[in-house]
Amino acid sequence: MAAKIFYDKDCDLSLIRAKKVAIIGYGSQGHAHALNLKDSAVDVCVGLPATSKSVAKAKAAGLRVVAVPEAAAWADVMMVLVPDTTQAKLYKTEIEPHLEPGKTLMFAHGFNIRFGTIKPRADVDVSMIAPKGPGHRVRETYQEGNGVPALIAVHQDATGKAHAQALSYAMGIGAARAGVLETTFAEETETDLFGEQAVLCGGTSALVKAAFDTLVKAGYQPEVAYFECLHELKLIVDLMYRGGLNYMRYSISDTAEYGDYTAGPRIVDNHTRETMGKLLSEIQDGTFAKKWIEENETGRKSFKAMRVQERDQLIEKVGAKLRAMMPFLNPVTVDPTE
Ligand code: NAD
Ligand code: MG
């Protein structure tokens, strides 16, 4: 069965324009949602703690900023865009007390609903619009007249209008210009976690590191290894992004294509596929979520230790030096203490 995809023509912007919308949080997604909705003539305010560094930024952008409980009390629709690991506590203390029957609670990722750390009362709508791209792209594409595609899901439909209203919200942030794909909280959460673990973050980082280490250990120059195993990855991914694996393979040399077919299945073999299956089971049965929630409740000790260790490796040192020589890349460095 083909996925159901909605576009601007399927949405009614007047629904969200008739509501008071609070964007809770003003980070990557929050600033983009708030500004796009404002430009779509939606009545929007931003909810932030008075001490947040983002207050000044949001005000400077012309937005109304109030404390989270005040925003929750004022709004008909609340979009929760604080980090997933702080949502449950914020919800309990500052949002839930102001969540009256018929209001709408929205998310851009299903983690807390899927794993039960947020359990909204039954008489509110609970929906999701999850842009499939970083917040700054959600803002930039909107300003260019385009949008970032998004997923839509409805967890609770108390009013009978949850789906139409979520679509209206999607149109307000520009996502329906690119396509809004129907899913569920479970599918979005499980596939999102699996994708970032198996391919986008975990799989890719480990592959790059292992290949770099193999070349360096064999005596090749780290600088050459960096270009081969990390830098060029973008060029290959750009081809895949535009035309799939077929276009990437059409563009590379026949030698590279032959190596692709013969070596690829030896690198990602049955053992790797089995491990992917295990990762997916641990996501589905809540094992991963439980560990990550515990990690957050106990001061993130092992998370912080892994972060420090990963930042202090040869490929990062070599890369920083080489990127500094390529200003056209617009290189950035991460503060090691952050
Ligand atoms: P972020 O870390 O960029 O921003 C978080 C914001 O929340 C900041 O403005 C911070 O000041 C504020 N904040 C933190 N604690 C708060 C509190 N207790 N009360 C009020 N505000 C608080 O977060 P993000 O990456 O935009 O993620 C927000 C949501 O969007 C998450 O559910 C995430 O999974 C989802 N999402 C993110 C992306 C992305 O590209 N970043 C993409 C799709 C979905
Ligand atoms: Mg994702």
C-alpha cells in the first residue's frame, strides 16, 4: 500500500489561524515553527523560562514570549519543542495543569508518547507534525517559498478535528508545500530511532572511523585517510540524495561500481543485519528507551564519558586542521566543554 501524502491543497489554513498557538521552546525546531506560523498570520506566542538565553532572541525576532505555564494557559494548541529528555518533567509541572478539555497537545517527535513518559488526559487532542529536516532548514525553505516534508500522526482525537487541525498547522509551517506523510506515533518513533542508530549517526560514524583507523594502522597518512573516508562521503551522499543509488553508481567510475557490488555485502554482512534486527527489537520493546531515560535521570555519566572520548580522537584532530584550509566548506568547530 502506498503511503498517504497531503499537500497544501488538502489543508485548510483557516483552522490554525482561528487558534491561539504556543510554541514551547525556541531551539532548532521552535524558532522555525514560531516564525513560520507568524509569517502565515497565525496567532502565536513562545513559552520559555524567564532565565532562558532564547528569550532575547525570540523577542528580537518580533515574537511574544511568556513563561511556559502562562503560554499553556493562554493557548488552544501547544507544540512541545523542548529536548525530548526534558519534556516529561516540563509537561507534568508546567503544561498539564493548564491542559483543559478540547485543547491540543502537539509534538515533533513521538518518543514521550510512544514510551509513556507523557500520558495526556483523554479529553485533549494529541497530534504530531514532525519535519524531516533540521529546524534551520524548516525556516530557510519557508522563506524561499518551499518547505521541508513532514510526518503527521494523531494519537488522540477528542474533538474529531485533530487530523484536519494538524494538517493546517503543517501548512502554516510550510511543510505541506513539500508533502505531509501519514504515519503513527509508534512508526515515527521506532523508525526515527532505528534510522539514527543503524545508518544516519551510529552506522555512518562507526563505518567512517573503522575505515580511517584501518588505513592509518596500515601506515597511510591520516590526512589522505581523512579525505577518502570522511570528506568524500558527502559527495557520494549528495548523488544518492538526488538520484538514488542508481544515479550514484552511474556517476562513479566502473571500478568504484564493481568494488561497491563486491565489497559492500562483505562489510555489511549477515552478522550486521542480525545486529540491526536486535537494535530494532530493543527499540520496539522499550529496552533502548528505558536505558536512555535512566541515563538522563542519573546525571548522564556514561553519555558524557562517551562524548569526551569520541571528541578526542585522531580523525577529529586531523579533520579540524584540514577543514580550516577549506574555508569554502564553511567549517565549524564544537566547543569541547559543551
Ligand atoms: P533544541 O535543543 O534545539 O531546543 C530546545 C529548546 O527548548 C531551547 O530553546 C531551550 O532553551 C528550550 N528548553 C530547554 N529546556 C526547557 C524548559 N524546561 N522549558 C522551556 N524551554 C526549555 O531542540 P530541538 O532539536 O528543536 O528539538 C525539539 C523537538 O523537535 C524534539 O522533540 C525533537 O525530537 C524534535 N525534532 C527535532 C529535529 C531537529 O532537527 N533538531 C527534527 C525533527 C524533530
Ligand atoms: Mg530523525
